[in-house]
Amino acid sequence: MTAIAAEAEVSQERTLFGHPRGLVVLAGTELWDRISFHGMQALLVLYMVGQLFTPGHIEHIAGFTGFRAAIEQVTGPLSTQALASQIFGIYVGLVYFTPVIGGAVGDRWLGRKGGVTLGALLMTAGHFCMAFDQSFLLALALLIFGAGFLRGNLAPQVGELYPPGDRRRDVAFQIYGAMVNLGAFIAPVVTGWLAQAWSWHAGFAFAGFGMLIGLVVYLMGQRSVVLHASPRQAVSAEPLLPAERRRVALLIAFVPVSAMFWVAQSQVWNTYNLWVRDHLELAIGSFTVPVPWLQSLDGLAPFICLPPILMFWRWQASRGREPGSFGKLAIGCFIFSLSTFWLAAAGLVTDASGRTPFLWAVVFHLASNLGWLYFTPVAQAFYSKGAPPRLCATLMGVNVTSAFLGSVISGRLGGLYERLPAAQFWAIHALVVGAGGLIYLALDWRLGREFEPTTAAPAQP
């Protein structure tokens, strides 16, 4: 393709603030994926502790005796609450790990469309299996592998909408991340209300229908998703060059550092729900706020903060002061660390009943998600532009293994909630994510220039 033809193709793709039409389709699909996922996630620990693991239910879960015994072989005996926290950590961790497999399968055999379609169907089946006690473990397995195929092949398409070196990619991942957070806002509100007004299973059913809608959005918008490379063709290309092999090795080596962020972030969807139940004043007049509704703030805050953050970065860039990827990742860790220390200090401000004011949690969500904006979309864009094109999906899957590690560790740390004061519990998480920020600062000094793009197309908002 000639340069003139390539420029004409890119021009035809621009329909939303200079971005390809396919971005709307992919972001819309991700919105419904996250409505499905976060709807499930907001209820899971509360459901296990409040109903599923109680007498009369736990005996009916197929294969659960052996599954619990396998976990306790590693952890030792666990209380019901600690077991629920550990299972949540394993579930969410594997949801973040399986995109490595799903992305690799998409790269080599299924292609992007096949991977996303298979993943959405598996996730839908998993949500509907949550309607029965007996199929609980089967439901988790279907959701885990479904997420692997869907996410392992959906997010890489965002980067593949743009030619190599196009700086619009960073903004595209911010827009894509905004849909993640919009879904995270909508889902807990709806599923929390359904669970409180009707039943746990009504909330899970809503998540299943949400995933079906996401699949319809994706399939109907296929004509707009024009990628600049075929993943299966890219895999058959020439072997990696030495410089590419070095980048791949470094991108893999960064995973444990990113996991330090996810240790704290994952706990917000895990034991945090129990902390809200136990310590936060949820009564507003005669209305009691459902516990899952706090999770909706975790989705709303980044969605609201995204436009001013992008304007701030553009202002910094115009003065040559915009941080590089490592710098933004470090800032994200530091902001999240300070926010978690704020959560640790909640016990200092309580009412007559010993509960922390509702506003304290609101401030936590607003501040912590500012850190999320500096970290998660930047990390996605970082792996997308740093990975060799033929391994884009695989290495973006490697990126999310940091969330796998962080989630599994946070599930183990969740067992400390019953044994430590809340202030100490949250301070441990704050120190972990803060240490990750220090490491990223060191990486910025050592490797920052190597990983910043040397060529770029004009950035568009």
C-alpha cells in the first residue's frame, strides 16, 4: 500500500474526534463486557458469605468438598469469610490470567472475531449457571475461560486500529478505559438493587444478558473494525530481531511490578465490600444504601475525571512536561497508595455508633480512581506500542497477568481482615502499591527513553 493510499484509508476511518469508527464498536462491546463482569464481581463475595456457603446451600455445590480441600492444603483451614475472599481472589486472578491463553489462540488459530465470539458465549453460559448452587464451580470455570478468549482478543484490536507509531493510540485506550469504568458504574447499581429487591440470582441473570448484548454490538459493528494487521499472518512472519526479543523480555519482567498496584486495587472488589458492611454508615435518612452501590463509585469516578486528565496531559505536553509511560505509572501507584492510607485512617472519624461517615468512602473512590487513570489505561497502551506487532495480543495478555498475581495475593491477604485492625489491614496494601511506584520511578530513570516512541502521527483528541 502506498503512503497516499494508507493516508486515505486512515482518513476514511475517522468519524469520532479523528478516531476510527471501529473504536466505537470495540468500546461499546467492552462496556457490556464490564457491565457483565462487574455485575458479577460486585455480588460474589457477599453472595458466598451471605447465602451460598451457609448450611442448606454449601452441601449442594458439585465438587466443592474437594475444591475446598485443595485450597486449604495450601492455606490451612479457612473460615467462611476467609474462604470466600480466597476464592474471589483466585477467580478474579484467573480472569486476568486467561487472556494470555485466549490472546495466543487468537493470534494463531481463531483470529480476533472468533476469539471474542467464543468468549462472550462462554461468559453468558457461566452467568446463567450462577442461578443454581450445584453449578457454582462450573459457572466460575466458564466465566474464567470466557473472559480469557474475549479480553485476549478484544483489547488488542484497539491498538490494531492504528498504524505503528500513531500517538492517537494512547487516547484510544483512555476512551476504551472510560467504557470499562462506565460499565463498572452501571453494573453494581443494577445488580445491587436486583439482589436486594429480588434475589442474588436476579443480579447474576442481568449480568448474563449484558454479555449477550455485548456480543450483538460486536457482531453488528464488524464492518467498522478495520485492523492494520491480521494476527494469524503476523505470527508466520520472520523471527524476532534481537531488539524485539529484548523488549519482550523486559515487558514480561515488568509484570511483578505492576502486580503491586493490583494487590491494592483488587482488594477494593474483594474484602472492601465486607469492610463497607462492617464499618461504613450506609443509612441516608430512611434509605439504606446497598453495599454493592459503593462499587459503582469505582466506575463513575474515572469516567468523570477522564476529560480533565486528558486536558491536563495535553497542557503538560504543550510545555514539554508530560511524563512518559513509566512516570505516569509511578504517579498512579503513589496516588493509589495515598488513597489507601486514607481508607486506613477511616477509624479516626466515626459517629456515635462507631461507623465511618459515608462521605469518607466517596472521597476514597474519587482519589483512588485518579490513580487508576494514571495506571491502567497507560499500562495497556504501553504494552500495545511496546510489543512486536505479531505478538501484540499475547503480550497484552501478559500485561494482565499482573492483575492475576495481584488478585491472588490480595485474596490471600484478605484472610487477614478478620485478624488485624482495619487500619493495619489497609496500611499493608498502601505500602505495597507505594513500593511499586518507587520501582517505576527507577525504571523511568533507567529505561524511559528506550520505551518512548521515536516516531508518531499527529495526536488527536
